Amino acid sequence: MNYIVVLPAAGSGKRMRAGHNKLFLTLRNKPILIHTLEVFEQDPNCAGIWLAVKPEERMIIQEMLDEHHITKVKGMPAGGEERQHSVYACIQAAEHEADLILVHDAARPFIEPAVIKKLAQKASETGAAIAGVKAKDTMKRVHNHIIEETVDREQLWIIQTPQAFQTDILVKAQKQAEQDEFLGTDESMLVERLNIPVHVVESTYDNVKMTTQEDLLMGEAILQKRQQ
Ligand code: C5P
């Protein structure tokens, strides 16, 4: 099932304290952004990549793409204030290019091709499918450091990206969110507001988002394990 992918890459990465875009940090001498792009570059079902970037970083990113022979990037629209705005900029540029769109954080370089395949399949059949893993820890709702409730872990999933949608559904959800000035933390929230069922596809625990310094250590360990 062919799809296009939208990669928001226009964050500032404050929590990483890198002093610049965290996606330029390297794991095994290769920028995180390139690790992520290579997964899609190598997937024959990926028909194109739209990358949301900060305008002042467009040139340096283009140089990285050339150096690492990334050929599938079709557009680099300017990202926005929030991640949702960055994704929307890409959707507006790419909505007529494919019937299926995957949105994936550029900061998640370890996504497995098998999970991408399952997501694309499920979303093309049903409309919407997102990656997640089951919660492993005991989960409690806490207010002011006091426990209000222990939540049934069986029903809790930790949600990741990619999030895959039939294009018309995602476009409708984005437009509605814009009209309502609703800001979500992922695309699924926008689709859930339309009362459209969103399926969760089991992903892997190593599909971590490079957010803080500790994640880089984990990233190096994941790469080492995969190369053994
Ligand atoms: O900050 P966080 O890691 O949660 O961001 C997730 C992804 O969204 C990153 O790849 C980041 O570059 C991107 N992003 C963006 N535009 C923003 C904020 C984040 O493209 N305004």
C-alpha cells in the first residue's frame, strides 16, 4: 500500500539542551534526522516525504540530504509555532499526492519497517491507525502529588508515531481543529474529535523519541544491538 510521509522536523528541542535543532545531533556519526529519513527512503511503498523545517535551517538540511543521498524529499514547507502547525503545513502541501498519509516524528529514528507496513495496511482498510505499546508500569492518576486513582493498566497504551490516516480524514480533522483553535498533542486527537475510530497497532518499545540526553544513550545502545 503506497503512502506519503510527513515528518515534522521544525522543533527547537529545548528539552535536549543541544543549543540547536536536536535532529542534527548524531548517533553513530549520522544525524538523527538522516537515520529517520533513511527508513522511509528504503521503503518501496513510500512515495514521497514532506519535511516541515525552520526556514533558516532549510539550506543545512538540503546539504545533509545531498550528502546522504536522500532522494524522496518532495517538499520542505516552513514549520509553525507548534508541532501541529508544522504537520498542517506539510498536509496542505501534499494532500493531493496520495490517498494515505503517515505522520512521523523526525525525532523517532528507530521505527521498524514491519510496523510501518502494518500501519499503512490498517489505515488503508479502516481510515486511521496509530502506533503504540502497552504500558509496562503501574499507572496512577496523581493530583498535587496525591494519588487520585490507580488506573487499569490493561487498557493503557503509550502512543507513538507513525500515525497513518486516509488523506481525506486527516485533512478534515486538521481543518476542523484549525477552525476550533484546538491544539492536540498528536494527530489522532484531531481525528478522535470527529468520532472516527482510530485503531492502535502494536509497535516496539525501542521506537523512542529523542527528547532528552538520556534518550541519546539509549539510541546508541539500540543501534549497537541492531548491528550485532
Ligand atoms: O519536541 P518534540 O520532540 O515532541 O517534537 C516532535 C517532533 O515534532 C520533532 O521531530 C520536532 O522537530 C517536530 N516539531 C515541529 N514543529 C514544532 C515543534 C516540534 O516540526 N513547532
